[in-house]
Amino acid sequence: MKSVGIVTDSHGGISQEEAAKLGISVVPVPFFFGEECFYEGVSITRAEFFERLRAGENVSTSQPSPESVMNVWRESLKQFEKILYMPLSSGLSGSCNTARMLAGEDEFEGKVFVVDNGRISTPMHRAILDALELIKEGYDAEEIQRILEKAGAEMSIYIAVETLEYLKKGGRITAATAALGTILNIKPILKLNVGLLETHKKCRGMKKARKEMLEAMKQDLETKFKEYYERNEIYMMAASSADEQTTREWVEEIKAYFPGMEVLCDDLSLGISCHTGEGALGVGCSCKPKRKK
């Protein structure tokens, strides 16, 4: 039996197919169109999802059920002595706190370690890759949990949304603000900061929003993450709920702005896209977690 395994949820942007290649498990997160429940990568495709969004159907999100989470843990514990569970940040959902409670049950105590490192989407994907590296280096589950949570704040991500409709539905902006913003072609930039989404800036048009995100990212690399940047210990990231061509162009734009740096790009999960809508673009960075000395 292997020592440490990884379980995450679909908010990390890792498909079931990629999870199988990485040797990890993904708990599908449920969401609803009206009263009808769907699971990403299981019962609906991205094309079908966005088609229903464009048709104006009401969409909402929900936590995975405790039983579905525990069932995936049970299956993983048949292969691994201990597992790291890396769900959506506690700052954005109650699912992380629910998982911590479940991990305290006799069946899982000392076997399941819940990582709350403020990550979502591509930053979560990167943290999972970091965890896999740490497992190969011989760290145990408890040590990896501490390392990842300590490194949680060492990342930054900016997301610009194409439409204000879903921020309005989520209560982040008023209907009046959304209406005025639509008329003025306002594209808000959101910043993910240790699990909390905050408004960074508002721009006129997506072209200007993209440039502003790249400038903000550059500023972070030259100030907040200067030490890591100078040691080449920075991972660049992108995320998108836009079409394939727009996503490719965005990744190339990031690469041109930061020459020589690879860019890990993921589709925004459908659970996240419920809140951003179609056409959102993000750029971010994550620092290599510090090992024990």
C-alpha cells in the first residue's frame, strides 16, 4: 500500500481524465439548473453547460454531500495509508469545514488530512502538483498539509469577467450597478486573496482589463514575490471560461508579457463559471512551497 494519496474536488479544474493520469481522485461538485442537479465531468459537458447559461436558465451551486466525499475517501484509503483532501477554500464555501468535521470521525481520524490553503481553480491545481512533488520527496501527509497551508498566501490571481449578470445574481453587485456597467462596457477585475474574492479594479472593455491584469501581475512579481521571482521559483497560471481560441490567445499574451515562463492553464470549473459566467479570463502566479531545512 502506498503512503500518501490525494483527493480534491472539481473546483480545482482537474478533469477526471487528468486525475487518472496523476493518480489522484476528484469529488464532482454538484450544481443546479432550476431543480435539476448536475455533476461536472459526469452528467453534463462544458458545451451543454454554457448553452444553458446562454439560454438564460437559472444556475446555482451546492456542496458535495458528506456521503459522496466519504465514499471517495474510503476508495482512496484502499490504496493509500493516508490521504490529503484538498477542497475549495473555506473562504469561499463551507465544504472545507464540513470535510474537517468528517475527518474527525473514528473511521478517518489520523488517515485524512484536510488542506485549507485558500486555493481554487488553477492555483489549486498547482498546489496538487506541489503535493505530488512533496510525496515523491518523502514528506508525510501531516508535513505536506503544514507546508501547503503555510504556502497558501504565496499566490495571486486576477480574474476579469465578460458579463456582470452573474455577479448580480450572486449578490456581489446591485441590479442598477450591473445595468450601468453593461451600458458603459465595464469589466470588473476580481482578485483572489487567500480564499476571498475581492474587487481589484474596474475597466472599460476586456482589452483594457487584460492589460491591467498583466500589469498587476507584474507588480506582484516585482514586489510581493520578488524573492521567489529572482530565484525562478514562480509558477505562472491562467484560467478561462472563454472559448478555445480566446483562451489560446490569452495564454500567448501572458507568455509574451513574461518571456521564458511556462503557463499552466485550466478551464474554470463549471461550479466557478456559475458565478463568473462565460468569457472570464484569469492570470496568476504561485510560489514554490518552502521545504523543511
